[in-house]
Amino acid sequence: MWLPVLGIGLALAQTAQAPDPTQYGFPQVVASVILNPWDYLRLGLGPLVLTVPDKAFGQDPVRLELLVGDPAYWQAYAPKGEKVVYAFALRVTDLKTGERVLRFARPLHLSFYSEEIGEKAGYYDVVLANPPQVSPNPVKPAIRVYPLRSRHQVGWLSHPLAGATVGWLITVPAP
């Protein structure tokens, strides 16, 4: 009966030579936090809010890092007619084993707020390779637009994050 539990533990921490996002277009660590298994975190950084439920990474403490890339760099990889407004990746390290955690036991939740976000905003996966491969995320993001005043609005893009095997781009239609 202990084998399924062991299998789950092995699925959470994987060392299949996971690419380091800092080497593939996400060089800047904008947040780094140590989390214990029982910790819940709601991290707000400018337009981004990252929510981490308790037990998201398994049984060991982890270091969670949010990395960002320059939207101007990522523009060359964006679909034609779209403008990159945010590029980010996560790096999660199991502090007990030193291994990268690529799949999460419980999904994290991303919320991104911007006046530029509208119904046609895009959410793309970035395979960490050289050159990077960008493709639409198979799970469509939730998008809502809230009017503020007669000529202003704020948009909200929301998406679950089930792992840290790829980076992500958030786009809007190019002007």
C-alpha cells in the first residue's frame, strides 16, 4: 500500500535535467520565498497576484521563485498581431532534496490585472529550449473586463498553474 504514496512523491520532485528558466529568457528573480507544506501564500507583485494553497508542493519545504522576462525580448516569439505584456516562469526547489519540483500536488492560481487586458488577451506556454517554443496553453484563461469610468477599464486574466515545466506569456492584441 505504500507504493502509490511513493509514486506520488516521485512525481512531485523530478530531476530530469529541468531547464533553468534564467537561461531561457526569464533572467530576473522578482520574488523568492521559503514555504513549508502547511503554508498558504498570496503574493502580489504589481499587476500579478500568485496564490499558493497549502500542501501545493508536497511534504517538504520549498523555495518558490517568480522569474520574469523582458516583454521586448519575447515579442519576437509572440503570435503575429499580439503584444507581450508579461513574461514569467516559476522555479520551485525542494529544500530537503535540492531537486526541482516540476509538477505541483495542488495547482497555484495566477491573476493578472491590467488596463490592457481585454476579451482577446492571450495566454501562452513557453517551452524552455533554444529557440523557445511558444504555443497556446491548452486551458483557456478566464478573462473579465471591469469598467472603471466612461473611458477606462481594468481587465483580469486568471489561470491555474499545475507545474513549473514551462514559462508563460500574457499577450494583448497589438495596436
